[in-house]
Amino acid sequence: MSALVDSAAEQRLAEYVDGIGRILGNRNQRAAFAVYSMGLLGDGERKSQEPIAARACGDPAKVHAMQARLGRFLNDAEWNNASVRSYGVHYALREMTRHGPVRHAIIDDTGMLKQGSHSVGVQRQYTGSAGKVTNCQVAVTLTIATEHAHVPIDAELYLPESWTNDPKRRAEARIPDDVIFRTKLDLALQMIRRAIEEKIPLGIVLVDAAYGNSGGFRSELQQLGVPYGVAIQGSTKVWQLDRQERIRGVAVSACDLGQKLKAQKNKFRRTTWREGTGSPLSARFAAVRVASAHDDPLVEPKHREAQWLFIEWPDNEAEPCKYHLCNLPKTTSRKKLIRSIKERYRTERGYQDLKGQLGFDHFEGRRWPGWHHHISVVLCCFAFVVAEQARRFPPSTRRAEVPQTLDLAA
């Protein structure tokens, strides 16, 4: 690990790996975790079992044995993913929150391109990573972020029904009997509930329209007591509220409401949410109080929760075209809310680091246990690097651009 240059950091890494080793318990598993995590954190373009084993062995004759050892650790050994991930999350949080509280939790999904049809969960499906339908696995992830740092804390593999309903594939991939088909929305809520149970601070939950457009998803967040700022499609219908937050008129689409406000003077005001690479990032926004018409149809309109609807009109667009619902209080600052809903970019930065630096999508095994064990080690490695960055990050009273997450890694 060329960037962890000082002895104190090396000592912290050894103690961190030992801490996870105590959770694993088994001596062989502890040793394999150490080798595999060092392989992910170290140099090397490919971070799957064989190249990690080759880099770990000085003797080429021992590479095959090391690879088999890592394979047993990932695919066959029984160890608790949740406990290992929890250790990494709380380790990173202790350092991250020295500079400020957790402000956001971001749900997103990412694709891992694959060949063939045997890797667990693989099929032709859409992934934003490729921007098209392609042969891939899809992982739903949960990332938490302070003002200056972000760390992915959980991930679930999306299993299409072509897998959950096929006994032969289930057996070959060692999918547990209690794993049933769950939508990506279900997986997202499962991770949020798990974080709440772990007492992990979440802040405002942010999602794109694939999640936010679901009234059921928003209702679940509301019931969990979680504040949110979710992207929605322009077709989502809402009732506009008056100053006393009473419903007036009929429900209209967010898009139609945007057109109505466009025709009114001073409804769209410019707001800057952060500094970009070359210039401040800004757009015109309209903010109105609404009640969603997509929530539980059995709830009378007058009893529906009042929310903020933000309608964005980007400078390069002829019309308003982006929409967000937010359930924070009416008194919350407009600028704070807009800055919050724009923090979803953190996941893209995280995916770049997870894949480009830590081999998140490099796992070549085909089985359910192996995929989840690999992801657990990757998340733990990310957590350690984020903690090291937080140690070296100077406190600042001004908003700063988030540094590349793995600047400290090899």
C-alpha cells in the first residue's frame, strides 16, 4: 500500500484487520481476510482471486494453493456479512463525524457486466452503468455522507425472478431457501431498516426517480420516520396547497404544474448548490407546497402529508424538466433543501472508487455466498480508506469539494 506511508497508518490498518479477524474467529478465515483485503487495497489492475493470490505469493508454485484458500474463504466459509460490515461502518463513522454529522443516505443501483449465464443474478437487464440493457448483475447500495466524506455501508444483489423461480439455478448458486424475489425498492427499504436497527445515522434519504416515483416507497420512508428528498417523474400527480396547507383544485402532474408556474413571474429563482470543477453549479428552481396524489388511495386528500415539490429548470433546457419531492418541514431553508437533493452525485463518485480502485465488480465466482463475502471485504476496505482520509482532512468552515475517495489507496 504505497500511499499509507507512515507507520501509524500501517499500525492502524493492522489493528483494523485484527478487529475484523476477531469477528471472524476462525484462524484460517482471519488469515484469508487479511490476504484478500490487502490484495484489494494494493496495486494491481485486476482484483479477483487469481491475481490477488499471485501478488500475495513470492513463490509461483504456491499461487494455486493460495487461490484455493481464498476461494474457500469467499465461497465456502460461513461467516456473518452483517457483523463484518457493521464493524467497518462504525469504524469509518467515528472519523467521518469528527468534522460534521451524517447528512444524507443515498440509495442507488449499479451494474456489473458479465459474460455467460451462470454468475448468480445475471441476466440481460438495464443498468445505468452501461446506459442500456446488457448482460449483468445489479447491486442496490446504501451510502451515507457527511458534508466532506461518503462511505457505502451496505449492498444487496438484485435477483430477478428468472433466478428465484428456478430451483436448479438456485441450487447451483447456493441461494439460501429464505431468499425470495424482492424488487429493488424492497432491497432499498431492507437496507434502510437494517441501518436504523444498527443505529446508523442516515440524515435525509436521497433516491432517483426509479425509487422516488413509488408512492409506496415514500410512504414506507414516512412511516419509518425518515426524511427524504426523492426525484420523481414529471407525470407524478400532486395537489397544490394554499398558505394554510389546504388542498385547492384538482390533482395535476408535476410537469403541468411546472408549466403553470413558468408562466408566472418570479416563480423560478436561481440557486447555486455547490462549486463545480470550473464554475458554480446552479439552475432555476420553483418550490411549492403540495400533497402527493400517488400515495395511499384510501387516505383522504385532506389527511395527506404536505411536502415540498422542487421543479428545476436547467440552463440548457427550454422547459422545466426535473422534479423532486421532499418531506422536510415547511420552515426548512430552500437553499438547504436544494443542496440536499443535489447530493446524489456522491454515489457515482463512490461507484468509480469501488469499481476502479477496489474491484467491486471484479468477483469472478458464481455463487451467492461468494458474491456477498467479496462485497463485504470491499466495503470494509473502503471504510478504512475513508477513515484515514478523515484523519487527514482539515476542518473547514466553508463547503468543500469531496476529494477522490481513494487518494490514499495504492
